[in-house]
Amino acid sequence: MSLNFTIIPVTSDFLSIAYDIQTKLKDEVTLEITITIDTNYTSALSTRINKWKKQSYIVITIDQDYNESNSIDVISSSKGSRPQFMLVQEFIDLVASFEYNDDNTDQDGCCTIM
């Protein structure tokens, strides 16, 4: 089981930050993860978010909030989920704390947080 993320920089101004976050996640998370960076700036942000949510990706958006407070918006793939405003390191620490245990999976094969 892999966790799937997509990072959406709202504009190309935030692309290098997206790559930095991608690197930090890969360096600090021991779980199998897939990280995609969406650079389709011609599509509306909501279209980009919905595209990835439909594919069961956790969506991370990067906008001006990053410059002001080192924060990102994290949107789960769950229907009706709202963006959660988080510090980048807080998010990375949260993902790094996940542990898959085959004995603790639900019917959908989802993990429990240990």
C-alpha cells in the first residue's frame, strides 16, 4: 500500500517550493509514497484539485501562505473534505508517523495510525 500525494503550486512562482517539499517527504518518510507535482497552470485550481482527489491522492496546495507562514493546505481524498492548513514540517512529521500494519487494516485496506 502506498500513500499518494500530489503537490499543486498555485503558480509557477511556487514550483521550487513544491520540489523542496517533495524532497523532504521522500527523505523523512519511510513508507512507500508516490508524489506528483501538478504544473498545469492553465487549468483552474479547483479543477486540478478535483482531478487528483478523484484518483484518491492527498492534495497539497502551495500559495502565498507558504511565504507568509511556511504553511500549506492539505486536502484528503475523502468526499466533502475541507483543506487543512498546516505547517510544512508539521505535515511531514504527521506523514512520517504513519505506520502500516497488516493486522490493523480496515475493510478498504486503509492503515491505522500507530
